[in-house]
Amino acid sequence: MTTNKPTILVYVYEPDRAIINEIQAGIEEEGVLFEIIPKTEINAFDLAFEAANESVLGSGIGISGKEVVLQMRNLNRDKPVFRYHEPDDQTCRKLGANSARAVKKMPFKI
């Protein structure tokens, strides 16, 4: 599913609600649009890779349960920008912000 809107795509499979809330907040803080799309794929790497390649902006996040992966288009599927298993709220918010900052070509939040 390719969308023509300039959005960060967030593909999810049975996501942890707290993780989604914090990632959304981080993206919103940076003023970038996003779209959350439920999928049947359960591998966060595959979700992020697909999202990045289908996003007009080239930034995709995959969430499967409590695993989160940030990927950018044209990067190797197995070498994402960030990958976390059971991240805390602050890490999730930074990941959301960093997905937007990558699109805006700004330095990542550490």
C-alpha cells in the first residue's frame, strides 16, 4: 500500500499502546505527519523496511508487540537506524522524533 501523502509510515502488528503513544508524540513534536497502519506481518524488521520503502518521505517504523525498528529507504533490511526491544517511554519518544528529524535532515536526539 503506497500512499502519496508525505508521511512517516508506522506499520504495526499487535503493538504495545504505550509505545505507539510515545512514538506519535515524538513525531508530532517535530511537526511531521505520520500514519499508523495495522499489518499482518509479525517481524518488526520487515514492517519497518516495508514502511520506509513505501513512505514518500523514506522513513518507516515497524512495531511488533514491544519491539520497535526505525528504518530509512535504501538501507539494508537487517541494518536499521535504530532497533529496540521493550524500550522505555523516553526512548520511544526520541525514536519518533528521530524518524522525523531524519526526514528533515536534522541531527538525531541522543
